[in-house]
Amino acid sequence: MKRVTLCATLVALTLAGCATAPAGTDGDLVDDWAPLAAATGFTPEAGTCHPTVTEVGYRSAYAPTPCDRPHVVETLHVGTLTGADATDSRPPEAGSAARQTAYATCEREVNQALGADWRSGRIGLSVIFPSRAGWEGGFRWFRCDVSEEQSLDDPSAVSRTASLVDALKKGDSPLRHTCFEPVLDDDHVAEMTPVACTEKHHAEFVGAWTAPDTDYADFQRNEDRTSKGCLKLIAEYVGVPRSDVEYRTGYIYYEPLEEQWLTGARGVWCFLWVDDRNLTRSMKDAGKAGLPR
């Protein structure tokens, strides 16, 4: 508005015949102005915490809080989409290469910050993109957000007053998945109740298997492939030959939902399971003597 008003004034002065410049000036009233600063876009910061869970990175809702104050979400990494991943007219949609690129980056950075695979504990991972308006305005960032979850079966975010950096680094972290007592409904697992490994239990988390990058329907159809993936992890965890493990233990696995799959999630939570006796210790490195024959 100021420049428009000034232009109108200049026109009025010219029309009035005011062509003589005052002493000490060059007659050009605008050439000595400092240029306007270039517009800068909003980019969130890593290492910040947030009081609420969000699905879209609206600038107006961005209100980080110190991580030593109550919060439910922490941004561990902020990345930028480039090249072909940044050329769409709207934020990356589910199933797009750009969204999967961002998800893969977030998994790598989050695992490094946590000290272990995020799936090995009560951790949730979300990838947040700018709003449609922000994307159209040139924003190409993505946030890698994590939160502590209530349990394996309840992903509700827990309020915290400390950062999650290195939260899974130690094997005795209270956030790590260890032993469980499955609640069965016929042949289906209705719930996995966490218990201490020294208490009676029938299942134990052994790791996350990464499924191949196929379409979701193919992933679900090929249960045999998932079975082999989890049995391989069980064999490595217990310390028994892969050819021997399926005769000594069963398995339980949790798979990503289709909406998670479309974001790039390929991890499957794998658990060893025995139903003919109680376990009262971890099966980590237990060997052949530790599992039933």
C-alpha cells in the first residue's frame, strides 16, 4: 500500500511541474531505498515437542513446546523433498513415490535417534507434510514425528515430560517390547498383554521383519512369505537353526494396515509363541534347550 500511495504522489508532483530537485538530491526519490527482503517460507524445527497430535502441518497450528514440559509428540527430524518428489501440485498422496521417500527417510533418522528400530518399543511414527496451501506456497518439508504409545494394541499417545532421543538404546528400556501373554479368541489374537519375562507367559517379541515392496493385496495373500520372515527372526533371536525352529515354536505377527502400507510402512512385528507350556524367562539366546521339542 505504501508503494502505491507513493506512486500516486509522484504522479501528482509531476503533473504539478515540480521537476527541480532540492539541493543535495538527485531527483530520484526511490533509487536509494533498501530492496525488500525476499519472502521466506516456514519450516518446522527438529528437536521440538508438541502438545497435540496432528496429521497436517498447518502453519497456524504450529506451537512447539519444550520437551521437559507435558507433550505427546516429538519431531526428531525434518527433511526436504527434492527433484521429482517435489514437483506435484499438492502434498504427496498415499501410495506416491514422494510419500514413500519421506517415510523411508523418517524411519532411518528416527531409528538412529531412538537408538533402535522404532518398532521394537511402544513408539508410534508419523510423517507430517505441509498443508495444501503451504505446499502451493512452496513448502517442501516433511516432519518425522514420534510419540510414546499406551501399548502394542492401543496406539493412543502418552503425555511425556522428556525427550525420546535414545529411548530404545538400552535393552532394559521400559518402552521396549519384551514378553507377552496373548489373549486368544478362537484362533485369533484379541490382545497381547505385556508381562515381565520372569512371569508366566507364552509369547515374546523377537524383532521386525521388513516385507518386500509389493502391493498390499500381494502382501496379504503371501502369508507363507511373512511366516518365513518371522521364523527366520525367531531362529536368530533364540539361537537355533532356521530349519529347526518351526518344529519348536509357533509365531504371532502384527502387520501394517493398508493405509500405513500406502505411506511406505513395510515392517511386520514378529513374536515367538508356545502354547504347550509356560515360559518364565526370555528366549533370547536360549538355544535348543530353551524351546520345546
